[in-house]
Amino acid sequence: MTGGAGFIGCALSQRLAGQATSWTVIDNLLPQVHPSGERPADLHEAATLVRADVSQEQTWTELDGAPADTIIHLAAETGTGQSLFEASRHGLVNVVGTTRLTDWLSRQQRLPKHVLLTSSRAVYGEGRWVRADGSDFYPGQRSHEMLSGMTWDFVGAAATAARADLTHPSPTSVYGATKLAQEHILSAWALSQQVPLTVLRLQNVYGPGQSLTNSYTGIVTLFSRWAKSGKEIPVFEDGQIVRDFVYIDDVAEAVARGLGAPTPGLRILDVGSGVPTTIHGLATHLALVHAAPAPVVTGQFRDGDIRHGVADLAVTRRELGFEPKTDLATGLSRLQTWIDAQDEG
Ligand SMILES: NC(=O)c1ccc[n+]([C@@H]2O[C@H](COP(=O)([O-])OP(=O)(O)OC[C@H]3O[C@@H](n4cnc5c(N)ncnc54)[C@H](O)[C@@H]3O)[C@@H](O)[C@H]2O)c1
């Protein structure tokens, strides 16, 4: 497992313990995510941690000959906004890190039985929208001019929920472009080698264990902390940005199900809650819970941000029997309990 000491990797380690007896995690404990530089307490003891960088050739040569029946590729630079200004860093880790992995796999005597990639809803960009007359189109990226003129939406059209078999990828962030590149690299390799590949396109994952110090990811954690400290939560655009917040345990369950049932060839599945939530709705809920002032709609924006991101889970339900179990109110309450424990500890 690469990147297995991160937020999703640790939750997955708890979910897989007992099912898998041991596994190797390659993770460089990126300081932005792991400020202490220590092995995370939530990483199950069955995992052997190799502290190394997936983008470095030496990491892989040192692992030559190591058994690898199943590959779970999580390691990534994940800052959507940050990626616009630190594109090479995202390219190096996400793209070259993936080609290093396939080069390593090609050198080994035995092929893996299954490769699983955690991709992202960021590959869709704005995705597919529908006009009032029912025709659909891909609006592409909102321009800086559009956003600075406070035109947030594509006029006369409505967004659709993203589903891999219906929505073409069209990323609007460098991060999204690198996640799509990971998909393409792994599918080119896996299909040529007849290794089953599962790609899970995750929506916005939140919950206990998400880095409290990484200001580039985790809007739910950030808002929760603001509200807890009694501050007004600043909400971008007109507050009506829509996201699909999916609880970490549901994501770990989806990954475990994806691992349990490989199918020949490539399959791409969406993982989310399937529920649209506005950023203003999220902020209002958290402000009420903490008796903090009402959120403030600031009209600020970030270039490259998408307006609407929600998953259509129909295929994932059918293929994996996956059903998200944790609603947002329950998930936020568990997250808060965890944040409180971290603050006290
Ligand atoms: N969390 C989300 O909302 C979300 C949404 C969509 C997709 N994903 C994807 O899921 C995967 C895991 O994300 P996460 O939320 O657990 O993020 P995370 O930042 O908590 O975990 C990523 C892990 O990768 C490690 N890493 C980073 N660069 C590395 C490198 N060069 N070499 C080795 N390890 C490196 C980090 O130290 C970290 O432990 C990523 O591929 C991400 O793109 C996450």
C-alpha cells in the first residue's frame, strides 16, 4: 500500500486488520500531513511502515523481490488549490510516483492479482450539465472573469451527479489532471498485463483522523475548528457551492469491498454519500452546533474550484453492494468528538 499512513490509509488499516494478516506501507510521512514525523497511532500494527518517497527510483529498487499480491495506491499530493501553484510537486509525486510503481511491477517476477487506485471526483471538473431543453454539455472551467464578476453558475443549466460511465473526465485543477493521469497510466499498464484494476473516484472524505494541520485539504475539519473557537466561518462565492461529503468509515468500507471483488479488466466506480450539501449548509450546521456566529458569505473565490460535485452511486451500489451508512450530522458529531479529544490530549 502506498500512502497508507495517511487519513484514508489509517482508516483502511483498521478496516482490513483481521482480513489481511500483514502488509507493507510505503509513505514518506509528508510534513504537511504528518507534522510530528511519527508513525500515526491509528496505523494498525499489522502494517510495516517503510518511510520512503514513491517518486524516487531508489525506494522501489530497495523493494525488488518483495511480495505484492495486491497493490493499493493512495500516495499523493492532494492540495487542489495548492496544485495550481505547486504543479511540479503534484506532477512528480502523483504522476512520476505512479510510473515508478508500474516500472517496479514490470520488473518483478510475479504480477499482482489486483491493483486499486483511489482517484478523485476532481477528474470530472465541472462535469456534465443539462440545459433547460434537456440537452447536455460540458461547460469546462469557470473563467477568472466570470468569477470576479460574481457569476458563479453556468446560466440556464443545472449540474448532474457524476457517474463514471456517464460523465467524461474534464479536470479543472492540476491535482485533478494528475489524478486522471494516474488512472490512465495504471489502466495502460494493467490492461496490457491482464491485471485487474479498480479505480475508485472519491468525493470529499471527512472524519476522525484527517490532518488537523494541513490547511490545504479538509474543509470540514477547518470549518469545525473555526466554529469551535467561536469564529464566523467565511463561506466562499454565494455559499451555494455543492459538495458530496462522505464519512471516512464509509470510504474504508467501499475500498474494502473493491478489494474483495476484483473483476477482469478496468472498472471505475464513484464513492460518495450521494447527497448534495451546500458549503453554506455545512457551515450553518457547524455554527449552530457550536453556538458560533452565523457564517459570512464573502464572495471570495478560488480559481479552478468547481461549483458542483456529487456522486451518482447507482453503479457502485450494484457492483459493490456499497451503501453509505453515516449521514452528515452523525459524521460531524463524531468528527467533533475526535477533534475535542485531540485538543485535550
Ligand atoms: N481525502 C479526500 O477527500 C480524498 C478525495 C479524493 C481522493 N482522495 C485520494 O485518496 C488518497 C489518500 O488521500 P488521503 O485523504 O488519505 O490523504 P493524506 O494526505 O492523508 O494521505 C496521503 C498519504 O500519502 C503520503 N505521501 C504523500 N506524498 C508521498 C510520497 N511522495 N511518497 C510516499 N508517500 C507520500 C502522505 O505522507 C500521506 O500519508 C489520495 O490518493 C487522494 O488523492 C482523497
